[in-house]
Amino acid sequence: MDHTRPRLRYAVIGAGMAGILAGVRLGQQGEDYTIFEKADQLGGTWRENRYPGLTCDVPAHAYTYSFAPYAEWHAYYATGGEIKSYFEQVAEKYGVLPHIRFGCEVVSTVWDEERSLWRLGLSTGETVEAEIVIAASGVLHHPRLPDIEGRESFAGKAFHSARWDDDAPLDGARVGVIGNGSTGVQIITALKDRAAHLVHFQRSPQWIMPVPYFEYSEEEREAFRNDPALIDAIRYDKEYWENIFRFTRAITDVNGPEIAIIEQLCLDNLENSVRDPELREKLRPDYRAACKRLIYSWSYYDAVQHLNVSVEREGIARIEPEGVRLKDGRLIELDTIVFATGFHADRFIRPTQVLGRGGVSLDDVWAQRPTAYYAIGIPDFPNFFMLNGPTGPVGNFSLIDIAERQWGYIEQLLEPLRTGEARTIEPSAQAHADYEERRIAAAKTTIFGSGCQSWYLDATGVPASWPWSYEAFADAMAKPVMADYRIARREALAE
Ligand code: NAP
């Protein structure tokens, strides 16, 4: 059929890792796009988080876009500041910056059925139109403060890890860190040489996977600059990928050999690293490894054995003006409290109001749990695509790799819109329902559902993360099943 190519406008929401990826790809195809960013800088999670010790525990050369290798990483694992700077450089090099509207939050996006486009309400008061919306608004960006009595009464500085207070006393001060996820562990590691007394309040101990850490020399960086094959050798390192495959097999086979290997590696790490038997028992997890996100650390066990560092497993009774009162009655006096207590992981694009066909609200569709067909799209929300949306993989992988695979999938969905063959595309209600049924059944049998509390669980206790192997994800993203999509052709609606 002969169609004239329509003019498509793309609204990308969020200038973090995924939004910049979308910008690069759309730019390369000469598409008309705007990235709306509520803050005044790009970088998403790497802009919001500035805590001491902020590191990405995915090897730096694997935490880069496949099309933009980076020779300058200072070490095997990069710091948050370096990663933010990398994204800034990519955005500049690929011409994305002029397309970003900073300080411009998308407050609402409403589908106009008659005109087959989205109308976006902005925080500036404007309304703009786009045929296609790419929601790249991130997963962990709404800080979750703990519900601890007296939290507001503390006389010193108290703040969430993603809202770092640069004026808070740290050097030579008494600092308490509440929370034992990847964030809390990294902060403790960084503050051990600075605080006079550093207390790690742990409600649950963690499985700590030992990982290598080393810095690259200037000679090595020079070699990376001259020979990108050296970077590829690290990025596509066989052992690293085997670990990823093993990890996902472990997730899906809770009684299998892979999880046993992971648990043994972590237990050996505990036995070999922590000398004091009492401390060792405090740090010993009492649930399955990888049930919560596995911690990769080369230095945490060393940090907690410093004389100025203590681990408190006694529960917190309340916070008082002087510090933290434990359930056994002891008062731990503090100058600074950091809440490394995680995020509301079920928000995604919200609080943006998203209204699809017939005014159906995303809030209503997601009343029980956030869902999306293969983590990408939602029935009745035409031409609306998510990167790192609900039910995608969120384990210990590079989310850049995940987003790139998702983008490859989205591009195939965009094709009929770009040729003019179709006006709209969205997953069919039946395909979405089937996906959810299979996903939920599988999720309940994964390691995430093996009996611990974590941000992987939705409000009903069902794990929200991708419940199959990495290979299954890569396969699913390689080619959409177009029969599962409802495509409105230009002339008529064809199911
Ligand atoms: P998190 O994994 O959700 O951990 C929150 C911690 O706070 C848990 O230890 C939790 O204890 C504790 N907690 C929550 N409420 C509490 C309360 N009322 N009293 C005492 N303790 C309380 O959060 P996160 O460490 O910020 O990490 C979130 C995610 O961000 C990670 O899983 C990861 O995906 C990502 N991240 C990645 C990196 C990286 O290097 N790639 C670094 C940092 C973060 P319980 O376990 O007992 O619930």
C-alpha cells in the first residue's frame, strides 16, 4: 500500500539514561523529538544520588551504551559523578542537548482519539502535542522515608540518601545510617574513614558477594582510547556474562545448583572476611541469597570491622532529639542520620496524570499493581512506550543493556507508524492479560518470592521483576509478536 510518511512528533519524558538513549536513537533517524526533564540537569538517578561512596556495581565498561564506549573510567566500577559526566558527554556528542527542555515537568498526558495524538500538560502551563510518548522516567526516584516514631524530632541533620545534605556533619562526627541495601552499604564503606563513630542500623542482614575492584592506570586508559577492542573485551567478558546467566538461572530455580553456588560464595566471603564471631553472626542473612537485590561489595566487611564502626541489629524503637533509641533501651547519640531506606518502586511515570483512550486513567489501570505488556506498553494507551517500565528486569544487570534491547523492540513497533501504514499501535487486552497471568505465575516461584521483604515485591507480595531468564528477555525483545498488537491502520481499525 502506498502511504505518505506522516510527520511524527515524539515526547520523551525524562533525561536520564533511558531518555538520552531514546534521544540519540531518534536523532540518528532524523526524528522530531523533545525530551522533557523536570530538573535543571540531566542524569536521572545519577543526578539525584550524590551520596559519598556512590558507585555503580555493574562493571563500568558494561555500564555504557553499546554505541558509545568510554575509555576514561578510573576503575573497574565507576563513581556516580563519572557516570553523570559520561551521560552529559554522550548527550552533547550525539546532539541530544538542544532537544532537552530542562525545568519542564510533564504534569499530564492525555490521548486525543480523534486526532491520534497525546496532549501533554507541562509545569510551565503550556500544552504540547506529540503522536508518540516515550516514558523514560525511571524506577527508583521517589525516596521512601522510614515510618519511625519521632523521625522529625531529631536535633541534628537527618535526610534521605537521595537528598544528600552537604552541610551535614560527617568528618569527626557521629553518623548513623539506617538501611542496609546497596545504598547503605556503599555509604558505610565511604564514611568509615571520616566519621568519628559510624553506626549501621540493619533491620535485615545482607548477602554480600565479593567482587574484584581495581583502578585503571593512565597507560590502560590510553590503550582503551587507541583500541576499542580492549573495551569490548571487558564489556563482553565471558566470565561476566556467565555470571549474569547464572544469576538469572538462580532467580528462576530456587532449589537449583546456581543459587547454591551464589550462597556459598557469599558465605565463604563472610567466614573469610569477618574475624569476630559475634559480628559474623550479626551479619549472617537468614533468608535466601538474591531474594533482596544481591550486594556486590569489595570493601563492606572490611569497613564494618574498623574500630569506629558498629553494626546495630537491635530494632529501632524511635528517633529522639539526641539520636536513635533502640528497642533494648539504649540511646545511640548522633549528629547526623542518613535514611538509606530505599524508594517507592511502584511509581514509574506517576505522579504524571496519564489518560488513555476514553479517558481511562493509568492510576486506575495500575490500582492493583503497575503492569505493562513485556514491560513496554499498555492496552488503551496507544503509541505510549516505556523504557525500564514495570515487570522489566531490574536485578544486578546493566539497565543500559536492558533499555537498549527495549529500544530495539520499540523501534520495530514504531515502524508501521513511521511508514504511515498505521496511526496507532498498542498491545491487545488479551495479549496483556495472558502475559500478566504467565508472569505472575512465574514470579511467585522466583527467588524474589522466597520469603523476604524487598522493593521487588508489589503491594500484594508478588515479585514485580522479570521472572524468567536473561536469555528469555533478550529473545522476547529481539522481535515483537505483532499479532499481540492492536494496530489501527490509517483507513480502518484492524485487530
Ligand atoms: P533498598 O534496597 O530498598 O534498601 C532499603 C533498606 O532500608 C533495607 O535494608 C531495609 O530493611 C531498610 N529499611 C527500610 N525501612 C526501614 C525501617 N523503617 N527501619 C529500618 N530499616 C528500614 O534501598 P537502596 O539501598 O537505596 O537500594 C535500592 C536499589 O537501588 C537497589 O536495590 C539497586 O537496585 C539500586 N542501587 C544500585 C546501586 C548500584 O551500585 N548499582 C547502588 C545503590 C542502589 P529491610 O531489608 O529489612 O526491609
